[in-house]
Amino acid sequence: MEASENPQHEIRLGDGAVRALDDRLVIEALTVTDRRAARVVRERAEANQPPAETLRKAIEIGTRVLDTEETAANVDYVRHELGELDRRLAGTLEEGAGELAERLATVFGADRNDSVQAQIKEIVSAESRQQREALIRMLTAEDGSNPLIAVQARLGKAMLDAEERHRKEVERLREANSKDARAMQAQVGDLRKELARLLERDAAEQRVAEAEEAGTRKGRTFEERVHAALDRIATARGDSAHRVGDEPGIGGSKKGDAVVELGAADGACAGRIVFEVKDEQLSKNKAWSELNAAMEERQADFAVLVTAGEESVPVGREQLTEYEGNKMIVAVDPEQPDELGLDLASRYARLRVMLKREGELTLDAAGVRDAAEEARSVLKNAQSIRLALTNADKSVSKARHGVDEMVDAVDGQLERIESLVASADEAD
């Protein structure tokens, strides 16, 4: 394998080694003892500046300083050469003066009596002219005899080298700054996109939250009114009503909005009725799915769907009609849900749950069934008339009197059922 054309130098200093490989420096296990250098590296590291980056910058700056010192050394060299030139010229002049003195001594001895001023002047002028011409020829020569040629060459080369290094450094810094600027612009662009995305997502989430809050607030207002009515109805009969819409059931879901535990206010729970409250119209399948899930989740024996007005009753279903032996729908006034409908539906559902105990009680089961069926029929008619009174303009008094009679009849039948159940309990 051919050897690399670029020189590789390895310089070992104490416990470390410095190798110059092409345009790279490799420093291994080198310890630099310098308090200022250690302090600068440590402070920059604490400011999240990587130590390696700080060392690279320190080396680059120090190299430029050393390079500048080399240029200064070249200038000193030029000064030295000029000093040498001065000394050489002085020597030349002294040598010429010696020769002149010898010629004067030869031409004008001590035994000469004639005037010598003209001859001395001529000799001095000739020698001075010759020395001046020789000096001019030497300083204007374009070959190696001119001492200024070498000085100029070395000085020019040093200046060109310094200028080239400066140009390369400027280009490197400009390129580095350009890369940093492009990288920063790209980062700023990414940050702007991310900020816009976050703002858009935050705005969307806020809109969704506001919509959900508005819908929840509307539903909970109606639900709260229904629960307050259920609590009054249950308390009057020794039952206990609980609002469970925010609590998961045995299956982990939150199906069912309220649960009434029969007899739980005075003793053990004899059964459960779950109420699903809706202020929107459900389909038949959806309504039955909601009620079945609520009964399973809350371990209830009967389910009642409470709707906000007749317009919310599922299509194909009728209110105050028992379905599948454990379901019923009742439409109430959204502003006054504790009127007749909810009370009668609650009492009917309560009695249907109590009927499931007929195998354990000694009572007139047939009488209970007959009374419950008659009560349901009258209750349905009474509720229809009661809801119709909201928009009735004529014969209000007559209709209300008829409704009151029907309500009294329903109360009588329900009281009869309740007395039969109570008698059975006492007999046991």
C-alpha cells in the first residue's frame, strides 16, 4: 500500500500525545495545567456548552494567535535584515574611507609642500561618486546581489500566506454562519408549524370542551330535577334514592342515572329500580339497550326510562306501558318532573318489584296482580289527561276534576296492594 502523501506527525508531551493527521489534530491523554483554561471550560459546561466544543474553539483561537505571532516574527526578521544592510553599507563606507586615506597618504607625503586642496577635493568627489553609484547599482539590482530582493521576497510571501489564511478563515466562518443561519431558520420554521398546530389543537379542544360542557350542563339540569323528585318520592315511602350517573357499576360502565333501593331507608334493601333519564329521543332498540344495560350494571329488578316530554318517547313505544315485565317509559315536564307521572310510575315499578317476592310471602297474589293492572290502566289514562291539560284552553276544571277522581282511584288500588304486602310481612 502506498504511503499517504500528506505528512503525519506524532508529538508526545508528558503523559499525552498530539498527532497532526492531514488537516486534523488528534489529542490523546493530554493534561493541560492552566487555571484559567480549566475555569473557562468548567463555567461553559455549567452553561450547557459542551467541553469538547470549548476546547476546539480555544485551540482555533490560540492557533490564530500563534500564526499572528509568526507574522510579527517575519517583520522582526525584515528589521534585522535592514539592520544588517545598514551595517554592511557602513562597513563598505569605512572600507572606502580607508582606501581613500591610503591614497591620500601615497599621493601627499609629509615632504610635499605644494597645495593639495584641489587634488583632495577631486579625489574625495570621485570616491564618493563611485561609492554612491556602486550602492545604487547594488540596491537596484534584480539578482541575488541586492539584499533587498530576498527581504522583499520573504516579506511578500509572509504577507501572501497571512492573507490566504485570513481569506480561508473568513470563508470558513462565513460558511459556518450560513449553515447556522439556515439551521436556525429551519428550526424557527418548525417551531412556527408546531406552534400553529398546538394552537389549532388547543382551539379545537376548547370548542369541543365548550360543546360538551353545554350539552352536559343541559342534560344534568334535567337529570338533577328528576333525581330531586325521585328523592322526595322515595323518602315518603321509606326507600332510598341514589344518583349514580357519575359512578361506574359492577361492569365498570356508568349506565343508569339513579337507583331507588326499596325499604333501604328503614332496613335491608328489598329490591332495586334503576332510572335512565334522557332529554333526547332514542330509538326503540337504543332505549331497550340502555335499560337492559342499566339493570345489569346496577343489579336492578325494574327499569324506568324518564323522557323530557312526550316528543322524546321512542317511536313505536308508549309511556306508562309495561314492557317485558321489567321496563316502563314515562314522559314528564322537564321543568316539573315531580308531577303525577313520575310518582305513579315509581309506585307501579315498586309494586312490580315487590310482586317478585310472592313466592316467599303469604299474600293474595291474584288480588295484587288485579289491583296493579287496574292501577296501571287508570294511571295511563290519568297521565294522558294530565299532560293534555298543559295545552288545553277549554273545560279545564271539568278535566281536572276527572283526573283527580282517577288519581283517587289509583291511590286506592295502590294502597290496597301495599296493605296486602304489609299483611303478608306481618304474617311471616
